[in-house]
Amino acid sequence: MAERAAQMRKVIASAMARSKREIPHYYLAEDVPLTAATAWLTQANAARPLPDRLLLAPLLLKAVAAALRRYPEFNGYCRDEVFSPSEAIHLGVAISLRAGGLVTPALMDVGRKDIDTVNRELLDLVRRARAGSLRSAELSSGTITVTSLGDQGVAAVYGVIYPPQVALVGFGRVTERPWASDGGLRVAPVLTATLAADHRVSDGHRGGLFLAAIRDLLQNPAELTQAPT
Amino acid sequence: MTRDQLQAALLEALTGIAPEIDPAAIEPTKLLRDQVDLDSADWLNFLVAVHGKLGIDIPDADVGKLTTLAKLVDYCERRQ
């Protein structure tokens, strides 16, 4: 076990050192109100038996996939300074392991799947990551990585891009915050979404639009969970 | 099932999703999340395993109240 953890640490060190050496990262953050998303989730879960219950994470993943359709320069691989966008959207999901280290297995074709399928596959990935039974193809298929350290309680996460990918989306903890909108002030569940992206491939302006698209998509969860993208 | 049997079944479900924990080290009245590093997906996987083992459905509105092993045993005892 300790040997496996040491080996994993080496692999992570190598990939992350290469990332920071070669990729000119830029970072953006956007606060996302989740009043509509959490209300939708509460209502959906009220009628569902335990095995069908939904997490917030699949909604976030669906929003990332839908936004990537509009901003393809964040989805794909950069090799030898040449970017190849990926038609498929496979979201690498960062899962930390309690023995140390982390893995980023991919949820395949997230945009084309409905919310129940994404939810089921995410739960299965987490379960198999814990049990050490992920397939090697799953570990190398991500076209972008999504990390959510919110459960562990951080407000925001600024990630290190996993080469040869060109972007990483981070989600922080959902907290109730004062939220001003339409000239009024109310309390709303809010999370901070972040983007780490490769400046060889994209610029901050497009990165900002990409994060804004994720924010806007999450304001209409019913549509997001149905529509294939 | 007796309370002891319920507790054993709950701990078995827990080690199923977190194989590295020592069930003997879990203190029943302390917050489970402080003793085992569970994220929301682990937590749901745990509850689904409990549902599979004991046939007890836990409404979403009740999930947030079940913060310790003792509270889970109480709840399952009432609902079984």
C-alpha cells in the first residue's frame, strides 16, 4: 500500500512538474448562485428512492459539458505547441484517495447523457476509485479535468492543468452568502467556479465567457438535465 | 434485527465504500464525517449500500440528520 502511494506520488509529481514547466496557466473565478439548482435538486430527490438520488456534482458536470460545446478551445490536447480540439467531451473527474494521491478517471460523453446516467456513472467511478478497480483507459481519456474540493470545505480551487489537456474547471464549497440581484439583497447558496487554462491555446476573455456560460446554464437546471449537447 | 446487528450491518456497509477504515475505531456518538473522510458521493454510496442490506429507504429530508453511527442505528431501528 505504502509502495503504491509512493509510486502514485511520483507519477503526480512528474505530470504536475511538467504542467507548471510547460503550460502558461492563467486563472479566473466566478461566483455562481445555485438557488435554482439546489431547489431543482431538492424537488427531484424528494420523490426518488435512495439508489436513484442525485448529487449536485452531475449538474455541475452537465453545465461544463454544455459550455464546452460553445467554447471548444478548452476541450482537447496541446502537443508540441499544437492544439487539437476534441469532438468528444470526456470529463476527467479528480477523486482523492484516502491512502494518498488522486486519480482523474473520465466520465465519457457527458453532454450526450441524461443526468441520471451521469449521476450513476459518477457514483460508480468513485466506488471503483476507492476499491482500486479503475481501468487504465478510463484514467487517460479525459479531455479536460473537473475538480471539486468543495466537500472538503475549501472556498475555491485553482488547479494545475493535467497535460496534454488545456484547461481545468474547479468548484468550491456551496455556502449561503448575501447575494445582490435585481436591486435587492437576499441569501443564496453560492459556489465559486474557477478556470485554470493554457494561455498558448486560449485567452482570458474567452475563459471568462466560458465560466459565465457555466454560471448561466446552472440557472436553468431543468433544461440542462434534459437537453443533449 | 437487534441494535448490535444493525450496527454491524452499518459498519459493513461503511467498510464496503471505505475499505481502509477500522470499524472498531469508530466511536458511535462522534460525528461520522469527522472520523471517516467521506465526500458526498461516498456518503450516497454508503446510504445506497445500507438500503441494499437492510431494505430501509431514507428520505432525502432525513439524510442530513444522520450524523453519527448511533443516530443511524436509532433511525434504522425505528424504520426496520
